[in-house]
Amino acid sequence: MAYYTLIASLPTLPAHFEVARAPISAPRLRQLLRQLTDEDHETLHQLHHFFAWDRQVIDASDEEIQKRYEALMQNKQSVIREIVNHRINVRTVVAGLRRRRDGLGPPEAAGELVDQISRRWQDPTFGLGRRFPWIERFADRMVQGEAVEADRVLFEFTWQTWSRLAARYNFSFEAIPLYVARWEIIDRWTSRDEDAGLLRFQQLTRNALGDYASLTF
């Protein structure tokens, strides 16, 4: 009943992230999420910190990044593990595209795709084109320096991934982090402008993905 009450109080998310404004503000979302139990709140807190860590400049060794990833993948909630794995996979592919463009070697950080990318380094999509159909489009936008379009490609893929996963759940805990994950995409998209988009793109291609996190719990 607690999950039902909370989820029923959250405004419906739009069908797509490209909207003029988020359907709920960060302060209001924080207020509603206070209905969660301490345990659930801590899980969501961990997810938020992953979002923040994933979007900041990385000043850590590959070993430290790998340890952080492995720790997050120990979360007992399978939906949290799916979100974390998706984010790190996208990050690793983007890092690989950037490094190859710059004449560097394969990335050596975290996630399940490091070995795959190294083995298929000369393949335009690292042999991942079927799994991640966005790679070629993103790579093209990256080469062209089209910042907003590059963001759109990644957001579109992630939005669709979260939406498909969210369709499995109704009034259970899993629906809540998936709501927050999609809200985060809308928040990032609606708060962008051309200059901010260019800055994010430049950071992205330097292994510094994104801007400051805007949702705190």
C-alpha cells in the first residue's frame, strides 16, 4: 500500500523526454520520496550517488572505477543492478569511441564490455552494433561536433531502455528508481541549452560525462 500511495502521487511521465519542462520539480520529488522506508530510501540514495559519480569528472584509477562498479553491482535490487550496468556500458562504449577517434588504445576501466571492445577494436561498432544500435549514429555526431544531437542519441536509447523495463512493474519498489532514472533524463534535457550541450559533449568525449547532479536525497 505504501508503494501504491507513493506511485499514485507521482505525475505521469511523458511518452518522450523531449518536453519543455519536467512534470515534477526536484524539491517536490524529494518530498514525495520521503514516504519510502529507510531501507528503500538508502537504495535510492545509492542510485543517486551513482548518477552523480557517473556525471562528474573522473579523477580515479581504472582499478578504483572497477571497484566502485563491482560494489554497486552487489545491490540486492535487480533493477538497481540493471540501471548501473546500463549506465556503465554506455559510458564504456562512448569512452572507446572517443579513444579510437583520438588514436588511443581501448578503455581499461569498468564494466562487462571492456574485453569485448578490446577484442573488436577495429570494428566500427566493436561488434556491438546489434545490441547498441545507437553507436554509429553517436559516432557520426561526435565526429561532426553536433553536441545536442549526440546527447539526443544517448538519451533516446536510455529512455527507451528504462521505459521497456518500467513496463514490467506497476506498484512495486522497482517502479520508483525507474521513475527517478527517467525523470533524470528529462531534467537533463530540459535544463540544457546550446552552450551547456556543447560543454557536456566536450566533457563526454574527454571521459567527463555530463554536468552536475541536480537531484539530492
